[in-house]
Amino acid sequence: MAILGAFVVPHPPLIIKEIGKGEEIIVKKTIDSYHEIAKIVKELKPDTIIISSPHTILNYDSFSILGEQKLTGLFKRFGCSEVSFEEQNDIELVKEIISLSNNEVVESPKETKLDHGTMVPLYFIEQEYKDFQLVVIGLSGKSYYEHYKIGKIIQEAIENTNRRVVYIASGDLSHKQQEYGPYGFVEEGPIYDNRIMDILRNSRFNELLTFDEKLCRKASECGHRSFIMMAGALDGIEVKAEELSHENTTGVGYGIVTYQIIGKSNNRFFLKEYLINEKERIRKQRENADIYVKLAVETIYEYIKNQRVIECPKDLPKELIENKRGTFVTIYKMNRLRGCIGTILPSRENIAAEIIGNAISAATSDYRFSEVKEEELDYLEIHVDVLSPLQVVDSIEDLDVKKYGIVVKSGFKKGVLLPNLQSIETVEEQIEVAKEKGNISENENYTIERFEVIRHE
């Protein structure tokens, strides 16, 4: 069969009356919208409800799915033990999702309990409709693209198992909407909410894939990847969207949007569109790249496709042949790190040889990632950094996260961080991350050296 309908919902425990104890009235619009959703689900009569939740098991490099026959949970951590859940898992659908994902989706540890991102929607739905099985899937540290792809796999699994399914994308919006809220206020909070609600109410799911990740981080949202996974499950499907409510009276954004299924649409295969655009973007980027990046690209292509280390070209500019420097080669795929290996000090005969060696290592030997596959090559964004000699730092006043990379040392332990990284905004944060990378604990003495880079992108 297919997906019968889909919903974007928040999950504040406050709206459970046994928890709110009267205070839930401040988000009455959200509660009223939830009751409306429950009635729609009752009319649709799904065999299975799939919920993607930010608060079940979160893996960095895979997607967790609850795998036990009986799924149970209660709101004990929110001071409420009288509301409990015992749901029948749709094991056949779970196994089909895992199989189609080539084990990118993995079972959660045994006895994983239902989380509040799952139980809040169930609380309202079960007031109207209980004749369903449940599937609960978590999010990941992977890219937006990977979340959308898992959504498409879910769609295929639904069709293969002949299920009638309702999909619920559980997730709050920005947690930084009001000064009086539990997380305070940042200007990015309402900006995120306004943009994401505009996208969701108009079902422009293609924009979810290219959404500004920095804005997401600063706004402290928790549902964006859940919404993307839902969009993937609706890939190629025409929907009619309706915004039921959006409020932020607690300081956290709560948005509810419903999606009525209209039918198949050749204009809504957004993953295919995204891959075409991304491939073209990378192609143009490489056309305009300098010789440093082109050398790294050629190296990676030749090694991954033919398992051959290229010889150093004889017509390279003198600066690559006559100089020695440490270099880093960094690989990104779909705006996510895919590999990074480098040398702080030169270890080969010249810069060109340094780039060739580090490019192969970045593609094959970064312990955090599997080896790059041939089908990925056209989607890889490759940067080359050439390092200056190291300088000892006497004071953090001598550091600048945009200008300087750092080496933090303690005995034989060492953590290295390049400058101008998207996720690092302060010197203190830069030092802490470098210490973590070097496994340097808080009570250990350490020294800091800095370096500059010439970045080739």
C-alpha cells in the first residue's frame, strides 16, 4: 500500500495534562491541533504508525530503530508514572527497513524504552485510535541527504510490506524564542521558526536539504532532521499541506502541519533533483579550482578507481616541487566531513608529494569513516590546506579561530585543529575540541602551538 498521511508535530511533555496539571493551557493551540490530528488518524485507520523522534537512541553514523516485539514507556522522568504505553512493534516493517538500508539502520539496544518524542504524539492519538502497530526510528549525525535517503527507504519498505501507514515527524522548532524561556533568546530563534514553517506549510521539501545548518545550530532546534526524513518518505508524492498551529509561548517553537496525500507526482522527486544539482555544483567548483585541489582530486580518483598512486606530475608549479610544508586534505560530502588527514610538519620530498599522500589517506584511512567508494567520487568537495611553520603560543590572546589552527600537546598526546571551521566560534572552544581530539584531560598540563594555513578550495 502506501503512506496515508503525514504530520509534523512537537513533543512538549507540558501538554500532557497529567504533567502540566493546568499549566498546559498556555499552549492550548498546540493541544487543540493535536486533538484534530488524532481525529484525522482515526479516519485514516492506518495499520502502522511510524514516528521519527530526536529523543530515541541517537547514533552518529547510523540510524537506530526499535526492534523488540513490545515497546513500552512512561513519563516517569517528567514526574508522571500514571500514563504508560505498551505498543506492538511492526517487526516485519522494521526488518524490511533494516534490509533495504544495507544496515545503515540498526536495531536499538534491547529494552530501549519509548521516549517523550514518541509518547507525546501517542498520548493524543490513542484517545481516538488504538488499532495500529508502531515503528520508532531515530535520527543520526549524518547529513541531511542521508536522512532524506532513509525516508525514501522507509517509503519503499512500506510498499514492499503492503502497509497502510501514517508518518509522524516529531520535533520541536527553535528552543531559543523568548528571554523568559528555559534556553533564553537568540535572534536566530524566530528566524529559524519563520523559515521552517514557511517551507513546511508550502511543502517545499527540496529546501530542507539545502537549509542553512549554521542557522539550525544557533536556533537550537531538535526536529529538522525528523522533518527531512518525513520528506524523504513522501518523495515523489503530491501532498496538500495545512498549518494547524504555531506558537512559542514557552520560549520553544511548536509547529503542527498536516499532509494529505494527493497522489504520485513527477515534479517532487527532490532527492534526484538534489543529487543532480550537487554533482553540477562540484563539477563547476573543480573546474575553477587551483592546481593544489586538482592534484588532490586526481589522486583520489585514480586511487579509488584503479588502486594506483599517481606519479608526481612534472609540469607542476615550482612552489609545489621546490618547497616542503605540512598539508591537510579534507573531504566533504553533502556538507558533511567525509575524511581529513594531514601532516603538521613535512614528511615527504615536497608539497606535491605531501598532498598526494594525504589525499589517499583522507579517502581511505580516516578511522572515523569507511573508505570512499567509487560511486561517491562525483559528490566529493575537496580542500587542501598548506601549513606555515609552528609557533609557540604564550597566551590565548595570540590565538584567532579564523586565522590560526592549533596544536595542543601534553607529553606524547597531541590534538590538532585547523582554523576557520564552521562549528568552532571561540578560542576556548577551539582549545577544548583540540584537547578532546588528543585525549588530553582537564587536569593535564599542555602547551599550544599555532599555525596559519593557505586554504585551497
